Amino acid sequence: MSWTIDTTNMCSHLQKKLFDEDGVYHHLWEAVQNDLELTAVVRSRQLHIYRNGKKVLVLAGKSAPKIIREDKICDLL
């Protein structure tokens, strides 16, 4: 499943890390797209990743990822 998100309010550093094929978070972005239980939303210029409606991870452009709850996607960091 491939879907897009509104990147209008996303930090440009984070966009590069997520969407460039050699970006540090690109493999996470691919995992989000391939897992039907995961969703992602841009809030406060960061990407918030949810599994079944519960927040598991927050990715920012210049700061370290913030693990909210243990999840297999966090193992990809």
C-alpha cells in the first residue's frame, strides 16, 4: 500500500531523511507504507507514527527520534 501525507508543514530536514532513498529514516517510511496497522500524521513539523491509533514514535528533522511506546517499528531505528 502506498499513500502520501501532507508535507506542507513538515520540517525540510525531516523530508530529506524520510523521502530521499539514502535518508536515515527512509526504511521507516517504507515500513509505514507496507504495514496496514501503521498510520502517520504531520504535527508541529514532525512525523507522528501510530499503530492501531496509539502513538508509538515521533520523528523530527534535527532532534533524536522519540519512542513513545515499544513497537517493532522502533527496532528499525
